[in-house]
Amino acid sequence: MIERMIPKSGEPTPVIGLGTWRTFDVASDRARRPLVEVLQRFSAAGGRLIDSSPMYGKAEEAIGALKSNVANPFIATKVWTRGREAGIEQMKRSMRFLRVTQIDLMQVHNLVDWRTHLQTLRSWKANGLVRYIGVTHYQAAAFPQLAEIMAGEDIDFVQLPMSAELPDAEQRLLPLAKSRGIGVIVNRPFEEGALLRRVSRKPLPQWAAEFDGRSWSELFLRYIVSHPAVTCVIPATASVEHLEENLRAGEGRMLSEPERARLRKLLSAGLARS
């Protein structure tokens, strides 16, 4: 799989990660069994970054129980509460659930009490409890605040929504991330499935064959990771079949900017075959 360097460190990271919202919110060993194959295939393709949050129910516990199926996993999670002490306790609980003594990336989820938590996270980073720190949001409406934080705070990562149908981040935040040396993790690449539902009965554009494109999900993810400022995208899935489609987007050649523009135009034109 193609890798990108984390700007602040130069550490290589595969461009396709794995989200866990809904898909990893399972408690029993029986319910977790299908996830073992997902993680094994993810790892075999070179995948490492797994993103979670206390908001995602049992997902952190599931990751902790199953992470041995991934070679050298890069574990990212979030703090999602208010107040310094509550944040510290939640992050300690996440470490217990994840069965780690150091979290690779701790993010402030949806900017909840971000000033308080960033202060704590800088201390945790200095003491080796976390390796990288960042902030997240899932709505484009938060972009002005994200931009303010990116410009004024020393953070390693920002996580934000972006898709072929929602290129706002490309215009507003990705140039800032590049200039500030901030890694970019993209969430909601399929607009919570709405983008895939729109194209479910539509044929792939003929020009997708030029880079051996086989599915819409691959095409939409390839659009995202083809942007040089994107470090990683984190589609969530509990299906090996869907995972295989997603992983293909991180292999082979990336799309040129004219090809990316072509896909945006195709979507805006109502997906007429072109």
C-alpha cells in the first residue's frame, strides 16, 4: 500500500486506515469473530491505522481484544468529555480498553472542550503517554474553528470530512495543513453511505479502467488519497468484501488533478456516464 509521511515526524503511514464507528461496537466474542478476518486482511495489505472513540460504544474494547491481528498497529482514539479530570479519566479508561501503555494518536473529539484537553495532551505527549495529538470534527460547518486551531495551536493531526462531493476541505483546510505541517485524516469519505447509495445502480465511468478501477468505493477513496496533503482516510467496515474494495484505493497510481476534477464534474452533472 502507498504510504504518506506524518509531517511532524516523517513516520510512514499507509493511506487507507480503518474506522470503527458502528462496525466495531460489539461486545461478545462471537460477534467479534468476523472482525478478525477484517483485521487480518487489513494487516496483510499493509494497513495499520485504526481509529476509534469512547463515543463508539464497545469499539475500543473490541480493538483491544483483536489488535494482535494487525502487525504494528497504529491506534488512534479520542477524548470526548468536558473538564480536565474527566478527560484524564476517560483517556486512562481508553488505554485500559485498548490494552496499551501508549496511544499513538489522541484526538479531541468534535472539539469538545478542546482548549482544556489540548493542554493535558501536550503534557501526556511530553511524558510519553501519547505519540501524537490532534483535533477532529465531522461537519464542514466546523471548518472555520478547525482552521483557527490549526493556525494557532501546535497539533500533529486534524481529522475532518471530505469526499468527492464535499471538496470544501481541499479549498479551505488542506493548504493550511500543508503549510503548518499537520497530518490530515479524512472521515466520512462516503457521506455516511449516501454517496454510495446514489451510485448503486450507476456504471463506473469508462475512464476508471485507465487505472484498473473496479468499484465506486475504490474510486471515491482514490479521489481522497490522491490529494498530496491527505495522510490517511478511515472508511469503516465489518465486511471483508468491502474492505478489499477500499484497500485497492491505496494501491497503484493516484489520480491526477484533472482526473479528480473529472469525477467532481461527473457527480455534479448527475452521474451521467462519461
